[in-house]
Amino acid sequence: MREIYPLKFETIFKDKVWGGDRIKTVLGKDFSPLPNCGEAWELTTVKDNVSVVKNGFLAGNALDELAEIYMADLVGEKVFENYGVDFPLLFKFIDTNDYLSIQVHPGDNIAQKRHQGPGKTEMWYVLHAEPGAEIITGFKKDISRKEYLCNLENKTLKNILNIEKAKRGDVYYIPPGRVHAIGAGVTLAEIQQSSDLTYRIYDWDRPDSDGNHRELHTDLALDVIDFKAYPQYKTDYRENLNQSAELVKCPYFTTNLTSFDKKIECDYYYLDSFVVIMCIEGQFSIVWQDGEDVIYCGDTVLIPAEMKNLKMVPSKPSKFLETYIA
């Protein structure tokens, strides 16, 4: 069997009523055929959305097929033991020209019971924000169910939610139960459990492209929502040139940010996991023992678990998100 290598995949584009055009203009993905491209799914085995390799001798092969062939060499022994051929994470870019619905995600227990699948823990890294763009995450203060339902009925839900101005480099961790929404004018990278499960709470009384209102999940969401307020919702981190900065560490994934302007080495000997690189700025080459590949802004690359040492060589100052399962 031929040795595996860093894998790139065909992007799966999603048309959304709230979508914009910055997946083309900011990320350079100018091959989207959609007028309102709200999401670009980069790496996934979610049903009917399985990623297909686009580079090297494995081009044309689906990710779940590769997991079946390469098993632990691709994803890591423990990961394969826990997830099999189902890739455990979903990587995407999101771009908004309007508010997303106010929504919440269930955790594993409720998701398994109701939908026979995993819950949805996610994180956001903001790549671009128009002046005044907003992020909704959590509540301003502790709220009772009664207060919540009253505001929902009166269409004043936004009055009790925590609203923050979005800016480039912001990081938000969104655990299950946290009410959230992305405002207009935001482009971000989203890393999440492999689930497309969302409970839509309020959709701004907005019709879809066919003039219909999207389904709301008021009752399902009620048993999931965390009504507590927290002192801080945005993640603090320190960005250091040519070093890795930890952004999120949770049971489902660890994500770091690396900013660099010179050659760096990535040593993964301590990991029993795949690594996913999302290039969010600049351009660089990934160099390994038997080859190299150029990575552009907007590219997502799956580094197989058996590859333990790589060099990243920038052609200009660059940044990437690095995600694995600890």
C-alpha cells in the first residue's frame, strides 16, 4: 500500500438565505457557483456531505473510504477505535450578509437519545468583520425559563442576549446549550463535532428564498438551553510570532493558532491523532520526507496520524489553525 500524504479535499458549498460573497473575496474560493454562499464545508463525513480528495494519487477517493483503508494510520489508533470510518470533526468557513438564526445545539446525551447521533460542540475564529458586525453568545444575566419564553413570544429575545462587536482574531467557544448567532458582515472558521444538528429558536421572521419561514424548534430547544450568564464569552489568548498559541482545548478537539514568518517544524510524535491545518492568512509550503505542497489562504489540509514531522515554509507571513484530538 502506497504511503499516505497531506490531503486536500473538494470544497462543498452551501447556499444560505443569509450568505454573502466573502468566501470568494476574503478566502479566494472563487469557484463557488452559488449566489449567496454562506458556508464552505472543507472536511466532513456528515451524511450526504462526504469530502472527496482532490490532490495526489488518492484524488477522487472519499474520506470515509480512506479511513476504512488506512484506519489508524490516517486518524490515529484511539480515534479509529472510538469513531471508526466516521470522521469525528467538521471543518467549515462561514460568511454572513445577514444574521443567522438564533439557535442552540444539544450535547451528546440528548442528541443520541433524540437523533441517534453526536451533539454539537463548536468554536469560531473570526477572519473578517465589517464595521459594527455583531456576535451573539449567551445571556446578559441569569434568565428564568419564564422570562426567556416571554421575550421569545414578544420577539424581544435580543434584549436579553449577550451581544459583542466582532473583530478579526476573536475566538468564541460554543458549548452545547449556549444560545448563539452570527451577525451580518462576519467571515469565520468553524470547527465542530461531526454534526449538522441545530435547534432554531428565532429566525427574525425572515422568509427563505421560496417565501416560506424556516421551521423553529422551540420545545426541543427549551430542554437544552443553558440559562446562566457567564463573566466572559470571548476566549483570551496571546498570539506570539513563530510559536503556537492554544485557543480551545475540550474533550472533542484541541485547536491552536500559529503565526509565522520563517520556517518552523511541527513535531507530532506525542500525538495519536490526525492534524487538520486551516490556512487563514498568507501562503506557505508543507514539506515532508517525500514531498511538499503549497498551501494558500482558505486551504484546509488533513495531516495523517502516521506523519509525525513536517516543516512549514512561508512565502510571506502566514497563519494557520491546527486542530487534533488530544
